[in-house]
Amino acid sequence: MRLRAICGAAVVTALILAGTSGAGSSRAPRNRVLPKISGAKLTGRTLSAARGRWSNRPTSFRYAWQSCNAAGRACRIVSGAKRAKFTLRARDVGHRMRVVIVAVNRAGRGSARSKPTVTVTAATTGGPPPPAPPPPPAPPPGPPPPPSFSGLHVSGNKLLNGSNQPVHLHGVNRSGTEYSCIQGYGIFDGPSDDASIAAIASWHSNVVHIGLNEDCILGINGVDPRYAGANYMNEIVAFVNRLHAHNLYAEVSLMWAAPGSQQADDHPPILDQDHSPAAWTAIANAFKGDPNTILGLQSEPHDIGWACWKNGGASCSVGYAAFGMQSALNTIRATGATNVITASGIDYANNLTQWLANRPSDSLNQLMAEQHVYGGNTCFTPACLNTNTAPVAAVVPVIFGEYGETYDDSSCGATNTANMVNWADAHGVNYEAWVWDDWGTCGSLISDYDGTPANAFGTWVRDHYVATYPTP
């Protein structure tokens, strides 16, 4: 959102809230050895969860059992299974089980999840289960299979999960990680614990979009070391892992950046060659093993043309060496990351008119288009979306990475919001509302982090999600 830096500075205080993953996060429990599951994987038998090893002296532990598919993917929380032991049921046959453990002390909490077990089988009364049937004969030689994906992936203009089922992303933006660190407040603005994530999930959201700060990732340009480098990235990864434990996908975007010795204190016109390659290498390495996290190349490019957007370098005239979308994508793929990637359009991500003509080349074909739409933008009405967005959505998945009633917080209503979201639903477009923060502005969805809607805008978003989508 173009005015985000101004609004955020006006409403964000320098107070580091107790119980958040801020300055005291180094004393929170950290997992050193993953939890393990023991016991026979047979119906009627009981599995036991070993906590693993933790630093910083946890005072309590919480358990959440998950049921995964036969490949150990698409894990879902088992309702009511919150103890160290879990008795396998008939419905678990053909599934693999996993346990997520949250360790808590006075400074905060940390989480870790076990590896999935082998496939659960039905117990028999006459001895061990019968041997598996012999494998079918090998098929005749043929062309190599297409790449397989264990989590979110793009197929044509659809987004699919690890079981190749269609996914429609509908969620919120959680702002703070782009500015708190550079402004010296901490890493998050407000809580980032399980309770705050559960509140997001209670709206039937299934994705959370967070923006990162280039200087904080790299620990440069005077960022407080407590909130920078490995400390920053470890907290971001831990937060994303907590999102996944609540069945939420994540989108992680590079939001604030700046060249040279300038501090990254706002959206740049385009990424910079000075720091963005290293920042993207760090982000991609952190999430390349997490197929349920989408990587956003740049949140809101602006005041540039399409050639600059794609190619950077000599195609730009921005006063510094620019790093275009093709180079950013290539940097991610060079790490071995296969994640889905979003590329936002120009004009603060509102313009997709030439997105297809300038689409970066991706050897894995895992690219989505991202658009930000607010009432009062150049393109936000159904008529404009029909002309400029629908042709893109017919070719690749599209996500409204941000949306809101007005770009300038001048209205707390929901008329524009309803038109945009209903249009998106009719065209299979994904969306993430701006913003899950208690700033007291019209753009704030909530008045508190328990999930109380702040205004008509927040109420409409909550009611639409709850009425339209089943519990995640």
C-alpha cells in the first residue's frame, strides 16, 4: 500500500509488547533435537511423542497431533489430540502421523515438528499385517516425468496443493516485519505467538502475507543486531512454521529495500543490485525446504516501466543499479528452491496490463501474477479488472496480494471491498486483505489481536471468509 509507511509511523509505537517474539526472543525455547514418535503404527495401538531437546529451559510443553497423507504431506491437525500419547483409529489407516510440540517459558515459545511416521495399517487378530502385494511390472521406457511438487504448485492457471487439489488462497497481510526492525522496535509489531495466529485462522483464512526488510535480513546499514541477520531470519522462519502448524500457508515478500548505505525504510521503485541478490539468496535458502511458502519477488514496484521491471540494469533510470524481476527469480532458482513465486505488477502492483508480455522466464513454470487493489486505484472496479486482470488470470494464477476499501484510509466501509472480492471469487483469483494490525485506521481489519473486527471493512472480510470457506 503506497501510504503504508506514513500510516505505520503514525500509529506504531516504540513499545515492545510483552509476550512477543521481539527483543527477548533469544531466551525463548529453541529446538535442538526434533521430537520423535515411537510405538506400533497399527490401529488401536498408542503412539508416544518424545519432546526432543530444547535450549533455554522450557517450563511447559504443548502437543498437537497431525494426520498426513501417504506421502507424509498435506498434514492436518487432529481435533482434540493434545497429549503426549495418541491412540490410532481406523480412520488413520493409510495416513502417516506427525506431532508438533510447542515449548514455552517466560520469555516466549518455540515450536518443532517430528518427521511423519510410516503409514498406519489396520491391526489383525492373527498376527502381523500381511505382506504387501508385489509391485506392478515396470512401465515401458518413456519421456521423463514432469517435476513433482510436495506442496503448493502451479499447474496452468491453477494453484494446487501437494495432493494436486485446487487451492484458493484467502487471507490477510500481517504487517510489522518490514518496518519494526529498521525503526528499532523489534522484529514484529504486536504478537506473533500461537494465540494470535489462531485468531487469524478463526476467520477461516488459509494464508498470511508478510513483508521483509532487506537491511534487516543482511544486518547492514545500522540495524540493531538484536533484530537483524540470523536473529531476524530465525524469527521469520519460526513464525512461518507456526502458521503452518495452524494449517495456514505463507507468502513472504521482499518489501522494503534500498541501495548502498541508504536505510531500507520504504518501498523502492525497483530492487537494487547492491543488496537484493544477497537478500534473496538468504530468503530462498531459508524457505527452499518449505513448499507451502510462496516467495514474492518485490511487494510494490513503482515509477518504472515494464522493461525496467523485467530486466533492471540499463533498462532503468532510478539513480542506482537496478535488480529486475528476471534476475531476482534466477537468484531464487539458483539456490535450488522450487517454491511458487509471485511477481507484482508496476504502479504499486496495481498495473498488470503488460505482465504477460514481460513475464519472467521460469524453468519450473511456478510463477503467479500479483496485483494490489484498493478503492481509488487506477484499476479496482470490476470493469477494469475484466479488461486488465482477467486475461492474466486466464493464463497464470493471480493473487490480490493486498486489497482494501480505499488506498488512503478515507473510508472504513466495504462497498469497494465487496465488489473486488466478489469479482475475484467469480474469476478464481486469490486474495490477501490489508491489514491484520490494530493501528486504529480504516485499513485495519482488527481492533485487537483476538480478532475483533475494527470496522465495517473488517466485519465484511470476516463474514465473507467464514460464510464462503470451510474451517481450514
